[in-house]
Amino acid sequence: AVAYVVGTAAVLWQLSDKDVNVVSGFLQAIKRGADNISPTLGWLAPLCAALYTIGNLGSVGAWLIGPARVAFVIGLDRYFPKAFGAVHPRWHTPYVAILVQATLATIFLLLSVFGKGTKVEDVYLILLDTQILIYFIPYLYLFIVFFIHRRRSAHSSEVMLAPGGPIGAWFTGLSGIVATLFAMIIATIPPPDMGNPLLFRLKVIGGALGFILVGGLIYWRARLKRMIGGKF
């Protein structure tokens, strides 16, 4: 958190909020700062951009492999269709899960680009804010479960209680819920220069609800089949 706050402050120190590019703002700040120190440091921004690209190649690999493995395991448990648990005979990779993931990601990317005048910055914000909504829902569950767990297990010797007693526990849980909800609300607010604010909200909120709906349908379909003794 400190690194994010300090980094954001450093960017805004070098650039005004109107000049910051949503996608490459930190590189703009590095270039501006290097130019202010010495003209001979013009190589610093391209070097940082190259290192950032290399780092993101690694993170992209992790983001691709992680969800594919999750889908693969869910396929083994039969909550996804059986094909998701298939392994490539030569490369020993969950190729069905990877291909389906790539297809869905491509479709959602194309939907985020849909709309007249949609810019790269707009697409980036749409994908980022949709991810925030989906990513923060489990945090709401986490803080709600915190209250339930504390109430049921408050007198157990194996439970580590929150500092401050009941007041501290309520403050911890409520502050977490409020902060999470605040971040989710902020994610649905389009920036001032967004061409079509209504379309932005439709893509972000509709995209998040769409993923939740599809995931819920897949899960309950599998549960229903297990309850009635069916097979995929």
C-alpha cells in the first residue's frame, strides 16, 4: 500500500492530473523526471519500459497458467464439463481449459472495444474496473464470515480474537466491508473524459454480473446433476 501511495504521489509530482496517461503515466513521470535532472538521462524511460515489458511477460504467463489450472481442476471435480480435465497427450497441458479461457477472454475484449469512439485507455479502464468488481466480491464474503465465525467461536481457545474486544472486531469487519464497497463503487464511476458514461457502466457492471451469472449457472448445474445422480 505504501509503495502504491508513494508511487502515485511521485507521478503526480512530476505531471498534472490532466497530463497523466492512464496506461503509461508512470513512464511519462520517469521521462519527465529524468529530463529535469539531466538531458543525458533520456535512455532511462526506454529502459524502464523494456524492463516493465519483460516483467509483464512473466506476469501474463502466471495469469494464463493460474486460471487454466483452476479450470482444469474444476473439470476433474466435474463441476465443469469433463473435457476441461483433459491433458494434451504430447505437451501434458490442460489445453481445453486454456483454449476456452483464451476464447472467452477474446470475446470479452471485443465487447469492451464495442462502441463508437472507444479508446485504448477506455478499454483498459473497462477491463480493470470489471476485474475489481469480480475480485472484491470474495472480500465481502470474507468480512461477513469474520462476523459469523467470531460469534460462533468467540470462546474457543483455538481462535485468535481481533484486538480491542467486540468493539475492535466490529470496527475491523465494518471498516473492511466499507472500504471494499467504496472501492467497488469507485470502479463503476467513469472518468470525466469518457465518451459514453452509460456504455462504460453497462460494460463494467454488466460484464461483472455476466461472469457471476455464468459461473453460478455452471456451479448449480453440476450440483443439480450430482443431487439427481447424473453424469456429465
